[in-house]
Amino acid sequence: MDQISEYTVGLKNFHEANKMKYMWGKRADVYIVDCKDAKVEQAARKLAAKLLAGKITKEKFLSTLNKKVKDNVFIIDGLYSEKENKMVDDLGFKTGISPTETKDGKIRFGIVYRIREPEPKTLKEAKGLIISDYQTYLEEEWIKALRAKYPVTVDKNVLYSLVK
């Protein structure tokens, strides 16, 4: 096995053994709904309750509202941690439909459809931090091996000769 393959396997094993150290906090899955105007927003809010309840899909929601005019409504899928999105925070970080925001000519509201409990990050999601910790671990193991192989001894005569 070459060094790169060995390192990659070691990194994966290190992550697996320490994955509880690399955790996401509570997160919310959200559809952010951008509406063309107030009339479209009212229609979107009516359908939003069905979407939240799982009675219609996101695709059905969009096709219904964009039937006559192609870009009446846009949906942005988002995954947010606490304090990352005002709409989610306004709902108290629970499922539901947020109040409408009007900003920069946009009318939007959020549909928080799932709250995710804290879970471990994947290797890909926390790679930089995991690599850093793995490097530190490898260095510590290397130093232990060197100390076992080459015990440190202090020649007191030489040490005291330096103090004079």
C-alpha cells in the first residue's frame, strides 16, 4: 500500500473513531419562497400549508403557482443552523410557515419543513478540521515512538557546565 492510500485509510479511520467530536448543531430544512407580487404571495401561502403537511410536493406547488406565468414563484432549498436565517429563527426553530418579508422589492416567506437534531459531520463536511486533528495525532504518535526508541537522558555534568 502506498503512503497516500495509507494516509487516506488512516484519516477515514480517525474520523470514524472521533466523529462525535465533529457535530452539526440543530438545523432546519427550509423552502424559501420568492413571490412576484402580493397576490401571488397570498396564493402561495394557501398552498404552503398543503406543502408543509406533505399533501403536495414541491414540484406540484411550483407548477400550480407558475401555471399561467412562468416565474410567479421561485423556491430556494436551504439548510440552516440556528441564527443563520431570520425566518427560521422567527419561528422559534420549529416547523411552520414564517411571516412574510418584503425587502429589496422581493416578497418572500419560509416554509420550515423539517428540524434536524444534532448529528456528526461527514468527513467531507469537516475535512479541514479533521485533517488538522489527524496531523496532530500522527505527530503525537511519532514523538511517542521516537521517545520509546531513543530515551532522553540529560548529562548533568554538561548541563551544570553551561550554568557557570
